[in-house]
Amino acid sequence: MSETPDWLNNMAEIVGPKGFTRAAEDMQPWLTDWRGRYTGKAHALVSPASTAEVSAIVKIAHAHSVALVPQGGNSGMVGGATPDSKGQSVLLSLRRMNRIREISAGSQLTVCDAGVILQNLHAALDEHGQRFPLTLGGKGSATIGGLVSTNAGGTQVLRHGTMRALVAGLEAVLPDGSIYDGLAPLKKDNRGYDLKQLLVGGEGTLGIVTAATLKTVPALIDRCVAWAGVSSPQAAYKLFQFLNARESQSLEGFEIIPKSCLDAVLTHIPDTRAPLEPAAPWNVLIEIIRDQSDSIDPRELTESLLAKAMDKGLISDAAIAANESQAEAFWKIRDSISEAERADGPALQHDISVPVAQMADFITEAGAKIEARFPGTEVAAFGHMGDGNVHFHVKAPPGTSGPQDWMSQSAQVISPMVHDLVIASNGSISAEHGIGQTKRDELGRLSSDARMLTLRAIKTAIDPKNIMNPGKLVPLASNTPAS
Amino acid sequence: MSETPDWLNNMAEIVGPKGFTRAAEDMQPWLTDWRGRYTGKAHALVSPASTAEVSAIVKIAHAHSVALVPQGGNSGMVGGATPDSKGQSVLLSLRRMNRIREISAGSQLTVCDAGVILQNLHAALDEHGQRFPLTLGGKGSATIGGLVSTNAGGTQVLRHGTMRALVAGLEAVLPDGSIYDGLAPLKKDNRGYDLKQLLVGGEGTLGIVTAATLKTVPALIDRCVAWAGVSSPQAAYKLFQFLNARESQSLEGFEIIPKSCLDAVLTHIPDTRAPLEPAAPWNVLIEIIRDQSDSIDPRELTESLLAKAMDKGLISDAAIAANESQAEAFWKIRDSISEAERADGPALQHDISVPVAQMADFITEAGAKIEARFPGTEVAAFGHMGDGNVHFHVKAPPGTSGPQDWMSQSAQVISPMVHDLVIASNGSISAEHGIGQTKRDELGRLSSDARMLTLRAIKTAIDPKNIMNPGKLVPLASNTPAS
């Protein structure tokens, strides 16, 4: 270990021994992203316990031009919380700041520190008859600060929006160490540029989110989960429009699943079974919820809606979960797709969006183009169709030898083509995972000058020393390529 | 008229004779804000007819460092669309860009030019069974571009949010003349800082909004309007919580009105009558709507809710409008308060917000402090309580002579005290009207360094020549005081 510079000793003093380590074994788990694609180095792992400590750390970093890499649960998908390999930055963990400051069921607002783990927030709110309507696979480690900084999504965006829609107020430490106190939940505030909106989805490149005021909704009373078979993505979209026009306020899930994904799950994941026999070419997982005591029973509602959909020829068949364990079994299929696919063979993943009304055609047309251009590949698109966002996976030809080689070679040719097709459809190459390291150069390649100059101007203006998570998100001229 | 410089001739060529004038009589109506507080001068009134023309105009302005003052319907409340008195800027009207580009009822999205007048949009959508759920007094002149740039509010924010929540995509011309094409309505897009969010509420200081993709909702099937009497703002808030917990999806209006405002309306506005006898000290106007055919009749719902509220002692009395003309009569009372107040005598107006749960106490406590500090004044707070936003008016002592003198003197002492009280309650000195010229210096006085440095950094980075609506919103060090 190199000698500790004075500024680093100063940081150590601020956070105390519980919040400071340079020991390799302590730092190691946090220096590789959870998908295992990036491994970095850092001077130290510094874990402040309060906003004041974060502010003091940032002031030192600012004075000495030291890069800070903020990190929550280290469960991001694009390497946004992993330092580069030069070892000149400080890894700043927010995990010790794990206090829920206030829960107000009456106002439907909760104030919590950046390091609160999503699953813990869910549990705490449940005791107050409230619910935070955002969840995702990494809920056991993902923190509020990370979810804010990546504008996280998930399966409930359809009704409740992404993190951006759920943040009523923010507290953050800006690059000079000053504290931005915007926690007050003002429904209306026209005092100029909304700084909160820059920090949400800012990936820690403009400041460090230290706390958030979050909107909550009433706890679920009950839900009904159904599985419907349809003939095509276009038919799935028609079903979505039918349901959404009638029940936008109780339709909380609408996920599409092609037969190939279902088959992979049935093959590789224990204790799964097909909801419908025979299986349809495309499937839709529907969740209808009730969270107000005087509204209609979700099971009755689902039965009535699906009966009408059947009459109209919108679906070929449907199964309604008879109880909660069957509901969970349906969701397990959806949630196991990625795992099943890994067992099936290598696949390049793309987290993309296009305007909702264009998604069905995009799946069909872009899928056909990719399969034609790269013979033997198979496209599997599944997920949040009601948000215009699917996971667009391109599977390697069967029997491909050297899966890692195929992955790294294909990432250079297939992914750019997928992204080009997305841009041609006015879509986004990152619907919910963010840019981080993984997509930074693609963002630069595919953005208009107007967008890119503006992103750079904002980054440079607010963080002129480029100490806030450098190398992430914004393709600055001075960035070294992501390694 | 001074000789026309070459760059101005170039602008004239771009827009043609229909879009260019330097004649005093043509320009005069647009050089004074509609409240009559500010009158400015300009080189010319330039009215482009397309986004390409706006881009070409801005490129010339950028090359010659000429200030541009964008203007829609000239119905703003804070002088944000009025040039300064130096006459060195160009007034850029978007009113000729008045085309609704596309209405899609199926996707519930509409794309329209910046110059489309709100009332015309309402009418066009009505023919498609859709509704744009934002309206305000100036709807006959206010344009979409102005509403976006000021993040407009109104009485439907409670359920549908401000303009920010209704904008699905934006097109704008940036200060160098480049076109930012962000019209695609992506529900999920995590490609970094959301430029759209800066332009919404940016008051034309970062770019010129040329078009927007707007979210629409189903047309109203029917509505029920009711008037309830309550004892205090605190009681009104309890009633709000009661209704909102049960019917947040159909509660579209919740406005509070003190008896003094009602009395002023009954005195000064013809054809108005008290909804309740005897009048309550505080009143609440409630609107419950139905926009889906299979949901409950709003009249039945309102009757049932108000009966329960009466049982619980939340209201003292209530009247439910028997028909649409009575519903309009109730709304007329609400909408006539400002006019009645003007007839009553001088009053200083403040457009303020605090967290919703704190508004009742704010009204009571801040009102008492102002009345104690300025004997003879009377505070009237009315409006959007469910949004934590009221119009906080301070009326002159009865019999005040020289109302204009009282207004200008009091604006120097009473308004700062109101604003100080708002800030002490973590509120905003501009809930919905914006900052413009009127509140720019107060914004500077009352903002934290963190907020102010960030606002300035963003403005300077995106508009380094300060040609975009200079002197508005951001208190730059180089600003001359608003005249």
C-alpha cells in the first residue's frame, strides 16, 4: 500500500475508523461491478455517516482535485459505480447513511438517506400501510441514492413512472462541497431550472445524492395476476391499449414474453410450468391491483376484462392465477428469463426504448433485420411493453464455441446495429440501466451535436474540475476510453 | 426609425414581409406585458413560421450577439416576455407557428407547434374525444410554447400535474441555432441529463421551444361540482385528505376560498349568489369528474363522499350543483376573485407554495404575522390548496388614499416579509407564475449559494453570450436591475 497522502488522512479523520479503509480485502468486493465486467482501483473506500461528512469529504476532494466515485449497493448494470484502473480516485460509499428520516402516511411522503436499501424501505413502509411503488431484481442491495442517480425503472413504471416521477425532493452535495437542500416536497415550484431533475439520472456526475423525499402510495389490498396468449407483439399492443383505456388506474403490470423465453425458463428453471397449453407464440403477464378499499375486486375486474378481450379476439387464451402462490409462479417465469437465457447460451443484451406505439413493429422488424444480417442468431425481446421498453437480446447461433469470444466480437458489430435501428426509430439506447461506462462511447456516437454539446456544457459548468464520477455518462473530449 | 442593420435585413429576408415589422403601431401591443407593469423597446418584431426559420434567426442573433426575447401570447404574469428599455433586442414571436402537427387519440399524444393557442388545442382535441388537462384564465391567448417555458399550472394540477408532467417530448432551438429534436415520446430514456426538464420552466433563457409532444387524457363524460363550508384552513386540509385518500383519481379540483373573498365577489361581480346560507368562514370548491364510461357517476360519488364528510364533522354544510349551469356559477365565484378584489381596493399579490401538509398553518400563521406587522391590512389566501399553492394577497387598509403609492411602497416592505415567511416554511416564492423580471432580484436574495451558483453555471454554460431572454429569471452579476 502506498503512503497515505495528507488529504486522505484528513478524509479518514472526518469519517473515523468505521468509515475508512485502504485494506485490499475490504475494498475488493466494491471494486468490481456486479456483472463482473469492470474492475477498478481506488486510493481508499470512504464511507461517511452523514450529509455533513459527505460535504466535508467533497470539499477536500475539490481542493485537491481528487476524483470521487459514489457507490450505493453496487448493483448497477453499466459499470457506473466502478472506478477506473488508475487508482487515483476515492470510492465513496453511501451505505452507512441508511436512516429513514421520516415516514408520513398522511402526506404519502417519506424522507430517507441515500444509503437506505430498497427492500428495507419497502418493509418499513408496509408497517405504515404505505408502499413505494418501484421494485427490481436488486432490491436487496440497491440503495435509494443509486436508484435516484440512475433514474431506476422496473415493472411498475407503467402506472407509477420511473424514479423521476417518485422523487418529491432531493438533498445533494455539489462538486464544491456545498449542500443543496431541496428536500421540501413542493408540488409547485417555478424558481427556474429544476436542479433535482439534473441529479435524477445524473449518475453521480454532477453531485452526490445524500437524501430524498419520496412519494408513496397506499399499500396493496390485493392483486390479480393473469397470463394471456396472443399471436404477435402487435396483438399484445392492442391488448395493452384495450386494458389501459379501461383500467389505467389499476393496471400495474403488462409484460410481454415470447414463446422462446418461456421455453428457456421451463427448460432451465426448476419448479416452473407453462401457464397455458398449448403455449401461444407471444405471452402477456398482466397484474391488476386494488389499493383503495371501495374499488372493485381485482379478480372480478380481470375476469371481466379478459372475457371481453377474448370476445374481441384480442387474446387466444388466458389463465388467471387462482391464488397468491400461483401469482408468484407466473411472476417467477418473467423474473427468471435472464437466468434461463444464461443457461441456454450466450446472448447480447440491449436495454432499449422506442415510442410505445412503435414498439410492436420495432420488435418484429428490427428482430428480422438482425437475424438476417447475422445468420443463426435469434432475437428475444421481452419486458415492459406498456412503457415502450424491452430487453432486446440477441442469442448466439446454437453450438457457438467460445461464448466469451462470440460475446466480445458481437458486441462490436451486433450491438451497434441494434442501436442504429433504435435511433432510426427515435428511441433510446438506454431505457432504464443508464450509460455508465458501458454505453458512454455509443452515446457519443449516436447523439446529435445539440444534445452532446449541451450534456458537456452542463457537466463542465457544474463540475469544472471533473471530480464527480469522471469517465461516466458524458463522453468528454478528455475521457480515456472505458477499459 | 433607425437605419436597419445588415443582420436585421437578413432576419427580415428569412421570415418574409408577413413575419417582420419595425412599425411602432404593429409592435406596440407586444412591448408591454399584459398586467401593464413593464414596457420595453425592440429593434423589430420577428415572427418565424417554422422551426427552420427560428433556427436561422437564432444563428444570426448568435453571430451578432443580439438578444432575443421570445414571446407567445404575451399573457405571462412576471414580465418574462417583455424586452428591456434599451431597444437592443429582437422580439421573437412564435405566434405564427400555430399548427397542430398530429393528434393521436390511441396513444393519447398530441404534437403541436409552440404558437398553438391553448383554447384552440382544447377545441381540436375535443373532436378526437381527448382533453389536454391544463387550463387557466389566459387560455384564449396563452400559447403552448409559453406554457411549457413557464411550466404553467392552473386548477387541474391536483390530478394531472403542471406542464412538466404533461410534456412527453420537446423540440427547441438552442442558443447557437442548432435544433434539439426531443419530440419522440419516450416513457423511459436514461441517456443522461434530461434537457427537456431544463427547457420546461426555463422561461426562454436556455433556448426557444418550437414544438412539444403533449400527453392527453380522455374527454370528460361528466363532472360534479360542489361547494362545502368549513371552519378553517386546517379543516379544509382534513377534508382534502379525506377526499384524496378515497378518490384521488376523480378529484380534479379542490380550491379554498375565505369568506372575505366570497363577499368581495358577491359585492362586485354581477349575477353571483352565495352557494350556502349562512356563509361559512372558509369554503371549498370541489370538482369530481368521470372520464371512463364504466366508472361511478360523479354526482352519486360526490353525494356519498360529502355525506360521509358531514358525518365525520369535516364540513359544516355543502351544496352540490344541480346542473352544469350551477356548476359554472360555482366556478365563476372562484374565477372572479381577482377581479372582485381589484374593485375592492389595492392588494399585493403573491404566488407562493409550501409543502401541502404545511399550507393550512402557513395561511393562519403568516397571515396573522403580516396583519400584526402592517396594521389595517387584511390577508386573503385562496386557491389550490391540494397543491400547497395559494394566492396570498395582502389588501391595503380600508380607505387607503393613493392606491398606486401604497402598492409601490408596500411592495418594498410587505412582499419581502411574505417571501421571508415562505422561505422559512421551505416554500417557493414562485409556485406557478415564474420569475421573469418581477421576482428575479428576490430570487437572488432568497436562494442559497448552492442553488444560485448552479443556476448561473447552467445559464452561462448553455447560453454563454447571454442572448436568450437576458435579464429574466437568473440574477447574473452583470444584470442591470429590472426597470
